[in-house]
Amino acid sequence: MNRSSYAPYATPQFALLSESQLEEIHLATLEVLRRTGVRFHHQGALELLRRAGAFVDGNLVKFPASLVESALASAPRRIVMCDRHGEPAMLLEGRRTYFGTGSDTLRLLDPVTGERRPWTTKDICDSYRLCDALPNIHFQMSNGIPNDVPEGISLYQWQYLHLLQHTTKPIVFVCNDYADAANIIEMASIVVGGKERLRECPLILLYSEPSSPLQQSETAIDKLLLMAETSTPVVHSPGPMMGATAPIHMAGGLVMSNAEILSALVVHQLKNPGAPFVYGAGLHHMDMKSMQICYASPEFQLTKAAVAELGRYYGLPTWGYAGCSDAKVMDEQAAAEAMLSVIMAKLSGANLIHDMGYMESGLTVSLEMIVLTDELVALADHLIKGIQVNDETLSVGILHEVGPGGNFLAHPSTVSHFRDFWFPSLSDRYTYEDWQARGGQDMYRRLNQRVRDILASHQPEPLPKETVERMRAVIG
């Protein structure tokens, strides 16, 4: 029997918004941009927009649809992020998914003492080394704000001076202003061999935000225009809370966030048509009991999926979230919320998925949570891979060979393919007695031991001393 016409894999399918609903959100966004507009607190951007045909009244800009459509047409459909050596590491296109950490939390859950405390420079370097060693962390962010930055040195430049030394993976950075961004670009250029080489093989990508609702700040647009000018990738991602800085309705929050993203894209593409831009938004809601942002709510899982679908609707690379929790310690709540967010991220197909390790709604990082999420990404990769259906896997011949009452343990097909299944490195599948004999550790203790083992043994590939000295001369 020839089944060559079968699709090679039966994979899990997920779609949230229909094509007509995506179109409705797009048209509603165009109407908000035409009728309500966005305030730009940046004279250079206002001039660019005025010359391009936008309607500018003071700092309020209203957009004809043609400006938005033109920007969408010129932005690239794919971005290739590279590692420190210039080798392709992440192809931001379609439904390819890559996972990384988050930025600038205030506190660390100390893996030795369990104490919730401020970060030090040693801590952030340890966290970078940990992430460099984990196979399912594909890019890194700054993780935390150290409390021992030398006087007179920019916090963000200090973070990235150390991050560039402690990983070979691509980097997503945040920063305060134009000077920070320019110096971080300069440091990355020194590492890869010059600005032209950085443009050819992007090692870094800037994360910035508008000021919801419907405002673009001077510092954010300063950075956005710099990234456009240097053709360095950027995601300009709103982070509003529905019911506070966005409409209470998820669809309305999507429309507002979309208007903020597209208004920034217009300016970005006017500055340099074809410059790389990632589509993203973190549309949360405010929990009215705790008055806190919600990282693990079902509503956030839905808006993340909708944002990924909108980005693909526009043909742009996309930004997402996973491995983050509202829990305060690495407990059952954290594990459940991490699993939910990883599965939803894989199903939605966002390209750059960040915030692995976030606890306490983004205020704290747990290194154990980062290690757990690394394991969950591997699990989700096998889930999303689906079931292969072909002449071999349908096993008609194997069933005939073994026959009724036989067993398949010694059959050559089992020997050849048992490694196709996922083998966890942290989850325990032994009997209770074997688990006890192996130390009887619960998941937290296994996670903590993995953190300690990596920190005791892993050293990222060092940069040449001269390169580090040149980077140190840049920061200020």
C-alpha cells in the first residue's frame, strides 16, 4: 500500500483568530490611527511624519492608511540573528520559536541561601554563565539590576559589558537612552569585528516600549531611530494593562497596542526603509484584587497568541513570553504557570519568546525556574513535533512480523527508534524505591543541584583581553 501522499507529520494545530477577525482588528487600528492618533514627544519624528503626509497638530499625529501600508510593505519578513562568531543562531520567520530570559528584575532568589535579595555584578555574570550552558535558551537578556555598579557608569552599559563576555548567544538588550544604545552597539561592533559586520550578522536586538496609551516618548523614539539608522533589529513592544493603561476588553487592548506598534513602525521605516523590526506586545491585565500585573493569567496566554497571529498577518517576525510566573518562590504554582506559558508559546508560534525565570510578576528571577523552563522547552519541542505518519511508522510489516502475542522489545525497529522519544533530564520516572535509592530528591532539589553544578563547571568562551579593554573604554 502506497501512502506517499500522507503529510509527513500530524502536528498539533492552534489558531485563535480567524482571518476575518484579524482583518477587523487591522481596520479598527487604522481607524484609531486616522481618527484619534498618537502623540509623539519627538521633534525629529514629527518632521519625518509631516513630510511623509501624516496629519500633525502639535505633537498629535494622525495617520492616513497609506503610510501604514507602506511601512508594512517595506519591513523585512525575516531577521537572522547570529551568535558571537557570526553564525546564524535564530531565524526569525514563520512559526519558528526561540526562548530567552528577561531583563532588569530587582531581586534574585539566591540558589545557595534561598534568600530573596538584590543582585550583584557577580550574580548577573553567574546567571549569564548558567544560560550560556543551557541548550534550550537561545538568546539572553540582562536578567537583573546589580546594586554594585561603579559610580559614574551607566547601569545598562555595565550589564552588557558583562553579558557580552559571558555568553556567545544572541542578546536582546534594554537601555535608558540614545547614549546607552549607541555605546552598546559600539561594544557589540567591537566583539563581532565592526559596525558593517554587526549589520550583516546581528548579534543584538533592542527591546523598547511606547508609553501607553497611545504615546511615543522622546527617549524611546531616539532609540528607535538609531536602530533604524544602523539597521540593527528592534522590537518596540507595548506593555499595557487592560483596565488601567488599555481598554478592559482584550480586543480593544489589541487594537490599542497595534496602533502603538504600527505608528512606531511608520517612523522606523521612514527613517530607513527595510530596517529590521520585530512585532510584539505584552498585553496584560491588572488584577483588581492585588492591583498587580498578571503574567500567568489565561487572558495573557490568549493575548500573547493573538499578538503572534497579528504579527504573522503582517508578515513580521514576532515577540512573545514564556517561563514566567506570578509565584513568589519556585513552587508548584511556578511550575504549573511555566508549563502553561511554554505550551502556549509553542502553539502560538511567536519567534522570540522571553522572560524565562521571571517570578513575582517580573520583579524577581529564580535560576531554578530558568533551568526548569529549559527542560519544559525540550518537552514542548517534542509535543509540537507531532506524530510522523508514513509507510514505516504505520508499522504494518512490523505488526505482521511480531504477530499476535509477540513483543516488540527486541525488534530492530525498537532498537533503532526508542531514542526518538523525549528523555527528561530532570523529571523522575523511576519507581519509588529506585527514586529513594538515588537520593529521593524532589524537583526543586534537582533544579537547585543543576544550577550549582553548572555554576561550578561552566565557563563561556572568553573574549580576547584586548577586546574587553576596548569595550571598557566605551562605557560611560
